Amino acid sequence: MGPIKQYLAEEVALDHADGLLSRREALRRLGMLGFGAVAAGSLLAACATDDGGAAATPGTATQVPDVDAASTEDITFDGPRGDLLGAWAEAEDPQGGVLVIHENRGLTDHIKNVAGRFGPAGYSALALDLLSEEGGTGSFDDEGAAMAALSEAADQEGRFVADMKGGLDELARRLPDAKLAAVGFCFGGGMVWRLLDAGEPRLAAAAPFYGPAPKDPDFSGSENAAVLGIYAEQDTRVNDGGEMSASRAEVEGALENAGLTYEIFVAPGADHAFFNDTGERYNAEQARRAWDRVQEWFGEHLA
């Protein structure tokens, strides 16, 4: 099993452990990811007994306070394997361009809204749909199906990195004189780490949010990128890494070894996905702090 599929499966199991998914729904989603009944049950049991991190309290999340968002336009553009889909948010006087990479549910309305938030902040943004080849996120009936499709697409070597580079191509076409950045959340944060690991000299800045970095990362090919790595204090799964992903300490060491300008921001008291204001782990205070830091970072490195 590849690292992306394993990560997605752990997401399902931890959502169940935190009371965000019923056992029946968790088993259904794990089945869609290719887990048999015994393997799925074992994973749920393992995550249920893992005492790392704090359990989320289910509830109704609210919008990030005092953050304006421009409307987005659904667009189609040329990619390395055919058409790519995305949501475009144009700033009135763009100071740079931002590629936005979605969570494990695909290009949702939430991620489109996040792309729109960069407009009032002075940056045009393109939220890329990594399920473009499958017809786009909107072609799936539910979150579990979208996640399963992402898992299958991950088996196509280099596809996600190639699509992200295609997204940067489109940003460069629309903003020929602008510096470019990438930001991603959860699964998308992991994708941004992989983009940096693959070598992307066009990136002037990057801000991956609580994403799993590849094992033994080498960021030297992204020599122009100033990286703001955002983590959550209680997100032990991502912070500690494992057999298939690098720990926060390993990521910091790789950034140091590559000679990149970087900063590690750890949100105190927050858990995984704390920035998602539509989810039960949303932490308004830390989401605001992280958003402000991203704007400061981009203001410094995209100017």
C-alpha cells in the first residue's frame, strides 16, 4: 500500500475514533479504499486505542471571522494529460499568484472559498481539482467516493505533481510577471510537500498546512521557495511521521539541509484540520493566527 492510500485510510479511522464518522460509514469508506473487513476492523481498533491527540467535539462550525472572500470562477485549462479543472479567484491588483491544493474530499466549496480569501488579501488564486481526470470532484456522489478516487489516482506515478505543475503553468500564463506560491491543507498540504520535494524553482513561497511529507525529503530542487510549514500541536500522526511519512523534525532538517528560508508554525492546542471552518476540529483563534501568518509570509516573499 502506498503512502497516500495509507494516509487516507488513517484519516477515515481517526475520524471514526473522534466520533466524526459512524463505524458503518468508516467501514464503507475503508472498503472503497480497498480494505477488506478484517483489515478495516483492525485499523479502526488500532486508531481507537491510540491516545495521541485530543478527540474532536462534534458540532456546528462557523465561518472564519472577519475574512472576506472574492467569488470564484470555475475554469478549465490545459494540463499534462488533458484538461484540468479549477476555481479561479482574481485580485483587483494582484501582488502574486497562489496555487491552492484541496483536502482529501476534493475541490469542495470550502476550498473554493479559501481561494477567494486570497483576492482581498492581494493575491489571485487558483484552486486545482486533482480529480480533474475523473470528471472533477462534483462528479462524485459523496466524500467517500471522492477520497477513493484520489487514492486510485495516487497509484499513477507522478500524476499529482504533474497536475500541480500544470496549475503553476496556468498561474504563470494569467500572471506573467508575478511571483508564485502554493498552499495546501491536510492531503493538500502533503501534496505541497511533494511538489517541493519534486523540485519546483518557480515557487517563491509555500505554506503547507498539517500535511504528511514524503519520507527522506529533499527540497533542494525548490531552491527559490520560502517555506512556512504549519502544524497543529495535537496532530501527533502528522507531527511524529511514520514508516511512510516524514516527521516534523525530519522536515525541518530537510529544509535546513536544502538551505531554504523557512519557518515552522505550530498552532498551540489545535488538532489536525483546525483551519477548516466547516469541520468539527475548527479552531477559530488558531485559524486566524495561521491565516495572518500566511499573509505576512506571502507579503514578505511574493513582493
